[in-house]
Amino acid sequence: MKSENQQFSSGKKLPHIIYLWLGDKIFKVVTVALGATIILITLGMAWVLFEEGSLAFYEFGFFEFLTETTWDPAVQLVFGAWPFLFGTLVTSTAALLISFFPALAVAIFSAEYAPKWLAEIIDNLIKLIASIPSVVVGIWGIFILAPWLRDAVYTPITVWAENNYPGLSPLLGNPMGYGIATATIVLALMIVPYTTALAKDAIKAVPKDQREASYALGSTRWEVIRMAVLPNARAGIIAGAILSLGRAIGETMAVAMLIGNKNTLPFSVFGAGATIPSVIVNEFREAVESLHLSSLMAIGFILFLIALIVNLTAAYIQRKLSIGGGQVI
């Protein structure tokens, strides 16, 4: 009788084990397939951009296309990506430099100093700012920010420079309100929420034991943050800043509405400029010549490479600076 019960019990367990094994295999196959799909889509996008831009690369040469300073789709049919590459790197890097420390300060205050009710308000405001559509930010910049900067900031600085340092006038340019400086300020405002949110998550992820050990040694709150919290959160903070840089590099509508869209060098601080996303959105629908269209796809491929490098850099820095992942500083 006992042996029959044991056989019955083992007979019931065997199908259950098979189901678990089969479910594990199905989950593994689905997960690998989805991951491979994302990789294939990314590679497909890169290949399409390169293939469509190959005419421009063949016509001008890859490095010559990168370094050429003339973009003339109307008369000469000469296309060079350097003005847009330069404008993209300058505006996005300057926006990160402007926004990083204010965003880090907000993250520290929200995570370490603010009471819970105030921290929740700050978090909701950050999410609200991040959710504002780019075109709405651009409209606000056109009607509010750009006129105010032109009258209250750019014009007084330009007049002062002309009276005291005339040699700076070409560098500053015409203070019309729409240009590289305005686009940079708007980009800085747009990436502050991302840098703040990622920095706060990194700070909150630091174990409480680190804080308590520092307090036990007699440290003040600021010393705890400076010596115990920030060193352990640096991986997330720096990686978040670089991801925000990638967000600034790919920003399109607000920049296209405020940067002035000048397609040739030299640029000036207050004068018009252009970025890769802005020239694509402004000229794609008007590109009738195959070489013009191919050139737009070619700078799109360059933008893809820049975004890929930025994201890989963020992942590398996060891995190297994480606890137990090695020391680089």
C-alpha cells in the first residue's frame, strides 16, 4: 500500500517538474529573442542610415564630409557636416556644464535635507518639467525667453563689449535673441530633470550604513554627504549626467525653433547656429535632390554614432566607478 502511494506521489511530481523545466526554457527563449530583436532593430537602423547616406560619403568622402564647412543645397550642391557637428557638440556640452551642478544640488537637497512632503513636491515638479513637450518649450522660448534674453542680457553685454573690448564683437555676434546661447540655455533647462532624477536615485541607493558610520565618527551632515554619500553615488551621478548629454544631443524641436538655423561657419555666441537634429527637421521635407537627401541621412548616421558612443561611455563609466567595479579616480 505504501509503495503504491509513493508511486502515485512520484507520478504527480514528474509532470510538475516537466512543466517547470518547459516554462523555464520558454522564458529563456522569449527573453533571448526579445533581446536579439532590439539588437537587430538597432543594427537595422544603423544600416539603413548608412546605406541611404552612402551617396554623400562616396561623393565627398567620409572624413571630408565630416570636416567640410559649407552646406549649400540650393546652388553649389556642396554638403559638409562640420557646422552641424560643431553646433551639436557645443550646445549639448555647454548645456550639461550649465545644468549639472544645479541639478546635483537639487538632488542632494531633495534626498538628504528636504522633509518628505517637500521632497515629494520637488519630485513631482521635476517629473512635470520632464513631461513638457519639446515644442511647447520652444514656443515658450520664442515668445518669452528669447525676447527677454535679447533685451536684458545679450544687448547690454554686446554694448559693453563694443565700448570696452571691440575685438570681442565678432565673437559675441548679433544679439537677436535666437542663436546658440538661447538654444543652450533651453537645453540646460530641459535636461535638468533627467540629471536630477538620476542623481537622486544614485544618492538614495547609498546604504544607510555608510551614513551611520560617518556620523559615528563625528562628521557633520555636509561631511557625511561629501565623504560618504557622493563618493559611493558617483557612478550613478556621472552616468546620469552623460545620459542627459545624450538627451541634449538628440533634442530637436526646441533647438530648431530657437537656434536660428545658420548652415555655415563661423558661429558666434549670441548669433545663429545649427545642430544635426535641427537641420534634419528643417530640410528633410524640402530635400528634392538625391544628394541633398543622402547628405541628410549621412548626418543622421553620424548623430546615431554619437548617441551610441555617449550611451556606451555612460555604461562604461558606471561599471568602472561602481562599488567593487574598480577605481579610476
